Amino acid sequence: MEHVFHLMVIWLGAAAAFSSTDMNPINLVVDQSTGGFKLNVPNSSLNFNSADIFFQADGRMFSTSDGSLKRTEFDAGIGTDTLGKYQYQIIQWQAGAARVHTSLRYYTDIPAVVFGQHFPDGVNNTSVMNKDQTCTGFPTFRLEGPQGKLAFLSFGGNMFGGNGMGTGAWYDQTTGIRTGLTGGPLAIFDRDLNTVVLSPFSQFMAASVWHNGTAGGEVNYGIMGDVENIPPNCDYHTILFYGKCINQALHEWGGTLMKQYGKTRARTESDFASNYIGYWTDGGAYYYYNTESGKNYEETMIDAIAYAREVGIPYRYLQLDSWWYYKGVNNGVKMWEARPDVFPNGLRALHQKIGLPIVAHNKYWARDTTYAKQNGGNYSFILEGGMSIPTDMMFWNDLFTRSREWGLIVYEQDYLDAEFRGLRAILSSTSLGKQWMMQFGEAASSHDLNIQYCMANPRHALQSVQIPAVTQARVSGDYHPGNEQWRIGISSIMAHALGIRPYKDTFWSTSKQPGSPYGNATEPYPRLQAAVATLSAGPVGPSDMVKGADVKLIMRSCNADGLLLKPSRPTTAVDLQIAEKAFQLDMGPKGEVWTTYSDISGLRFGIILAADLKEDWNITAITAGFGEMMPSFAQKDMGWLFSPFVSFGNATQNILLNKCSKHDFALWYTIPKLHIQKRTILIIGERHKWVRMSPQRVTNINVTNSTVQMSLKGAPGETVVMSFVVQGEDVDITCVLDKAGTSTLDLYSNTCS
């Protein structure tokens, strides 16, 4: 419910000012005659001036720069909405015959300003004939000032904006901001890491950011440039959100979007394929367009699962990639049905034979798809070039009804970027892109299916806040044995912010697997691949050949039942890694430094990963993103031995992260220091797991005056070894879980019950 009241605002000549509040430190001054604004955050270097406002209407550009965009009315007031209380201003403009409104809402309870565009009568002939520009512009920001004060992180490209990210200095010669169809959220920060995040706040599939200028210039937010007509009463919004550091600002920005559209993390947290280990067959997998010699895919998949069970790898689902269905024109999907040469007995028979649910890949629809009415099918499609797009909700309902019969639990929609940019019907419309995304999202929800996005642009990522079924997304390029796509520390930030589990993609657990489709390629860093996959807190999907898996390595990720032993949140790059990439002023690590933690019963167990680090670097609890911690120790897991403990926790205590490669990457674990009966106790956890203390394993810790009790869970009959250090002495307690898969460990009595 929204409530609006008119009010008098503070006037400074021809300007109206919004003063900062306890919850919103942003200062904002608006020129009521031009619509321009000045925005700053006190005690920071965050200062911004607006550029010109513009709208394309009836084939002509109207702008405040030349006076062709005419101000007609002004209004101001206060109101409340989903995000809380706000003050607002609205300026009405005349763009030739078209009426347009610009607005801003200054929130008093959150550090945010929301800018708006409203088209009461609609606008015709709006295209500027350039899909990577915008046909409207408000808000707009000037790139100005000297180099060295501000920098930016710009999400862009596909893979949830992770494949084309840009960083650099924000000043009057800035380049590298990712804009146009593949542009995305923009974080701007100073040397103290004060950060503002800018992004679309509505119309995600129709909105764009456009950097107008090869160097310097302006950054404009509006409707994408090839849209031909804007319908009556169309609204578009942009949000500017402030936070005290980069990760925090992005996380709280994402939470604000989720709150606005009513999405929670509950469905993501319960996603089966993000919680259990699975076997994958996508690009980089041993069996990607490759079967066992003399066998078809049905036989190969049965053998792969049988081998895993024989050696004790508890895969809980099977992923099928693009090799299983019918292709048509432009290598698109002609029919999303199993080919008889691939699965002679059909997918239902495979599902029953292996006893596992299915995650299934799909790509863009081909022009000659048999589902389209134009090709003799039963459903409405738009056909264009070599592609097509369904516009019929019944199509998705029927498709998912049939696929549930053969065990589908996750629908993996790949090539989202290709289908979006490949159809002019989408690029010229404010609504078709959203309709496409919402239709298969709503159908998935009604069929109890989850969705993984792959090759998603930032606009698809933002649209996911309106689609509860989207629970996971690829945040890396395709895996290939030996490539660098494991570097997901920055790209995971946006996925986590939007309530999505980041997926690193598959990996080999052993280095050499003869007969693969990649020639003589080898995987030189299987330990790093496995660690990154697990610490991502998203899906973990090895893809080894039959008789080619490293069982011990794979089992470091999960319990005996296949439940992934994850941290409380995905691991992400520390702020100073991002600042170092952007400022290049020796502010942070020269390499990958990521952190995460497990929060259990008020105790925080931190994890720090350092890889491909070119120089030594010191990290504290604050720079690690752990916040103020209780007194703790930290220990390095070097793969074959453990370092001595070092004190860690307060602002002056640090860990020296030594220069390392991808082979000898470092994992540091922080451990709260407990005192019981004058004894110092450290809870180490499961030394042979990537996440020693996982909330999936340890559900409660009860610290009393005499002992430590821990509630454990896992597979019935599973043996769990928990390690402690008591007064400098190692103590291992072995528990065998009961029929319910639970046990209570008591440190004082050294027992499990």
C-alpha cells in the first residue's frame, strides 16, 4: 500500500534540498527549473552532478540541453511504500506533443534515492536506431573530476554480469563502463570504500544504462534505444543505494530489490540441486557430446551413476546438457524431447533406472520449432530470423507437465543473452522480454520446478527478483580442463545480493582423463576447482569419466548422503581486491582473496581463500568482511599439514597471506576462542572437509560452564570425526549418527549420544 501527501520542501533559490537523516546520509539538491541535481555523501568523496535530461518522442530528441524539453509543472510531497517513508518531487515536461514526468523519491529510513520516468499518455516513435543507447535519460550523471578519488565496478556481459565486468577510475576520462544491452549494476566507491550502487529498479528487461562518450561523458539510465513505442502509464525507475563498503552496499542494494518485489531467500535455501552434489555433463564434462566407446548416452549415464555408487560418491541428481534433444535451424531447439538415438527407452525409463531426479538444459528456440502454430504446432510463437520465442503460457505449462513425468527438478535456461539480443521483437518492446521471462518462471513455480539461469545478462539477473523459481545461476564462463573460469569471487557478489546461488560450473576431480572430447587437455588444479565449487555455496557438479574420479577429493564437499557441507553464505572477493583492481594504488591484494563464514549459535567460523597471489598481503577481520569478532585463532590448511595457530579477531591482529599459486592456494580457518573452567577450547570441526564447521553438519552449539555440546546431523550410520584443541592438545571425537542421522557430542565426557 502506498500513501502520498503533498508538502512544502526546503527551497534554496530555485533549488529544493533533501537533508540527510540518521538512516540516509545522502545529501541531494534538485534544481526545480532544469530538473538537474547535485548529490553527495558527507565524509566521503562521493560527489555527483547530473547531466541533461532527454526523451525521444515522435522521431525527435527533446533535451534540457537545448531547451526543447519544456518544464510545465512541479509537485512535491511525502509518502510511504514498501521500502518506507519518503519525500518526493515530480517535474512534468512537454516533449513536443508528448507528456513525460520525471520524479525522485528520497527515502528517510534507508540510504536510497529512487528516480522515476512516467509516460501518462505513452510516447510513439521513440527508437534512436541504436540498441545499445537509450531513448530516454533520467537520471543522468556526469563523469568529471580528477583521477584517483573515485573508482567503479561495472557488472556486464553474460553469466549474470560476471563475464564482462569492468573496473577502473571514475573521472573525466573514464572508459570501461559496461553499458547497452549487456550493461548492468554500477558500484562507485572512494578510497575509504564508501559506495553507491546504481541500477534499474523496474522494467528490468527494457531498461539500459548508456555511457555516452568514449572517455568521460555521461552515464544515462532509461529505456533501451531500439524500443519503438512506450505504452501509456509506463513507469521506469532507477535506484541509487549507499553503503559503507562494496560488498555491504551491493548486498543491501540486492536486499532492497528483493524487498520491493517480495522475493525471499527461502526457496533458494531449500533448492535440492544447490544443497546436494550432482553429476554434470555440460561443457567441460568428460561426457559432453561424448559417450563410452561403443555405447549410447543411456548406457553411459547408467554406467556413470553405477560407478559412483560403487565407489561411494552419493550423487543425488543427474544433469543432462544440450546433447539430448532435437536441434533445428541455427542450431536452436526444434523439439525439447529425448532423441531415440540418445535415449532409446526414453527419459522416463532413464529416470526410473538410475533413481535420480534430473536437471535439464535448454537453449533458444529454433525458427522451425515444431511447437509453433506456424510450423503445425499448437502454440503461439514469434518467429524471427533463425530464432523464435513462445508467447503462449499454455506452452510452458504443457512442457513442464510432461517433463515432470521424467523427473525434472531444475530447468536450466541457457543462451538467455542470445535469445534476448537475437529477436528484434524483444528489443523494440517494453514488455515482451519481461513476458517471456515471467511466463516460464511462473510455469516453473506452478510445477514445483526451480530454474538455473545460464548466459544471463545483468537485466535477466535483475528480472529474477520477480521470479521466485530462479534459485541458481552460472557466474562463470564454460569450464574446460585447465582454464581460468574458477575466478568467481567478484561475480558471486551480485548473485548472492539478489538471492541466487552462484554456480562455478562443472570440474574434473583428477588431472588426466584419457579419451575426453578435449584432446590432451588436463586439469592441473582439481583441488582448487573442488574448493571453489564448495565455497560458492551453490551447486557442486563433478563430471569425471567412469573410473576417473578422486573420491576423497569429491567427498570433501559433502556428507555421506550427498548433502553439501556449505558455509552460511557464498565466498566473495574482499573489498580491497576490487579496490586494487580499480585504483591500482597498492590498496589490496594482487590476486584472489575471498572470504566466507559459517554462523552457528552466535559463533562465527571464518574461511579465507587466497589463490594466485603475486605478493604477500596482510588481512584483518575487518578487511576480511567478518566484522568485529570475539577473540579467535586462525589456522592455515596447506593440503597436507596445518600451520601453527595465530591470534585473530580484533582490528590490530592480522594474518599474513603469503604469495601463492593456483596449485598451492591457501585456506585459512578462523576459530572462536572459548574459555571453560580455565581451559582454552578451540572447535576445529571436520578437518577433511572444505567447510570444517558447516551449518548443514552442526545445527547447534551449546557452551556451558563445564562443557561444549554440539548437535550433529548427516546420513544415518555416518561416521563423523570432530576435532578440538583443548589447552593446546588435539582431541578427536568420533560419532556414529543414529537412524535419524543425528547425534549429540559432549566434549567434557568425550561421548556422542
